[in-house]
Amino acid sequence: MPPVRATTSIQRRHPRIQVGIHAESPRPGSASPARFIPIPIPKTFSVLLVLVAFAAATAIGMRYMFDFRNGQPPLTSSVDLLPFAWAWSHLQHVADGLPFSLTLLAILGAHRLGHFYACRYFGIEDTILGLASSAPGPTAYSRIIGRGRSHASSRSELITIGAAGPIAGFAVAVATTSYGLTHSAPIGAQVAPSLLRISAPALIGVLRSTMLASYPDIPPILQLLPHPVLFASWCGLLITAWTLIPAGRLDGGDILYALSPRLHRVASTCTIGALLYLGTFEWIGWLFLALVLILPSMRHPRSLARTSLSVEWLVFVPLCVAVFLLAASTQPIADMSLTRVLLRIHWGI
């Protein structure tokens, strides 16, 4: 690179004095600027993490199936909240926990595969487990093996990659929810009160209404003893709704950023405020998600080219809005807001 002439007053008075400043060379005696290099998580650790999560879900499913066969809803005792010691003493019933864990794995696995194949369609390197990225979000997928790009380079690519995961997971959740509804039972008279009251998302009510003609024995939602597959589908729908929240580097945030970076910044701030409100008065879990969105790693990088949007990819936007409305619930667990928890701790209300 040719030297850049300084334009100080000294050089103007003495034109023979030239100062060569190379942009790529640091000033003598000064430290070179540090460059962030993401450290990929080892593949063996990723596999181990997935296996541990699958084993934990299977243990939880063993207890839920035990409760279901005894006519009790899930989460009726302290053992249901942490059933791992109980599951260890009942290892002969491991197969009973597979319907719950495999259903949850199918929904989350379809979500991950949706992102994976969308990235491969556009020639972007990605991993199936998605745990080798330095930060969440499809724009941060690291290059592990190969010569592909490491992030989306156009707005259409970012919309497609962000939408492919939730739509794929939702499609599997529709099938598993339908199966769970047809295999659930009505709540009996001698049933223990549940420690937590679960609120069903709109999808469960819509599917029940459409299936009543073929399956008239499906009880009303409030009188439903959920099959473990239905309960796992509820968990998968809740996670799908989380990923579509239009903020940060979540899937919904990526889609909104591709539409308008300025609107994304405003929506991220408003979403954090809304989550703080919902966590205080609706469900305490929203506070955790608000804290996650405040993290610096959730800020969207400004590396996307301002390319034109292809009309054929815009169809994913209304689909994701419909998925979010059908899967989301402002109060997934009733009477578990921050105010209710504090009142219960302090006043016993």
C-alpha cells in the first residue's frame, strides 16, 4: 500500500518532509488491536450435551407416564418436579419415558434441521447440532468444514434461514399434538390438584375443534388429562414461540432485521420492556428471556447487504406470524408471575 501523505501544518511549510503511514501496520510501541476469534465447541461435547438432555427428558417422561396411567396429571407432587431419583430406582420403565423425550426431540430436531438445510441451500456452512457457533442466530453459524460462507449475505437468505427452523418444528408439533389429543383421557373425580396450572396455546384448541368430528371422545381442554406426548408438544410449542420473538438474534429477530434494521432496533427495545412487564404480572419465565436479550451477544451485527427482497421468500413472514400466534401464550403457567411469587413467599397468598 502506498504511503499516505500527512496534511499537517508542518508538512505544508516543509514539503520535503513526508510521513509514510501504512494502514495495516500498527504504530511503533503500540499494541495491535485484538481481534475476536470464535472458539468452536468440540463436536464430542456437543453430542454429550444432547445425550444428557435426552436422558433427562426420558427420566421426566417416565414419571409423567406413571402419573398418566394412574389417572393423575403431571406436576402433582414434588417428585414430578425433579423425578431423577425416582427414575433411577425405576429403570425397568425406561421405555415409558421415550414417548415424551422422542416427541420433544422430534420437534426441536426438526427446528434445527430446518435451519441446517436452509443454510446448505444457500451455500452457508452450518452444523446439525448448531452448537459450534460463537453466538446464537443463523447469521452467526460458524464455518467448520468446507469452503462455504459463514453467514447470510442477503435479506432473502436471512428471512429463509430464520423462518425454516420454526416452521419445520411447528409442522412436527401439529402432528404430535394431534396424536396427544387423541390419546389423552378425561380427568377423573379422584384426582390430586396440580402444583402448576398449564395454559394451552391456541393451536391445541384449534386442533381439538377440528378433530371433534372424527374423535368425539376428546374431552374439553379444562377437563383433559394430557398424554405425555401432548405435554411434550406443549413444551415444544412454547420453545418455538420463544424463538419467534422479534428481538435480538432470535429467529424472529433475524426475520425482522432482514425487513428493516431500524425497526429491529426499536422492536428489540420494546420487546424487552414487554417481557419485563409480562414477567412481573403474567409469568416469571419472561424475565429470564428479557435478561438473555439484554446480553451484548444478542445484538445483531450490521453486516447484511441492503439487497432487494425476493417476493417468493416473503411468504415466510406471514407464516411465521401465524406460527407465533398459534404457539405463543402470555401465561404458559398460571399464577406464576413475579408479583404472585413474592406475595406467596411473603404473605402466603
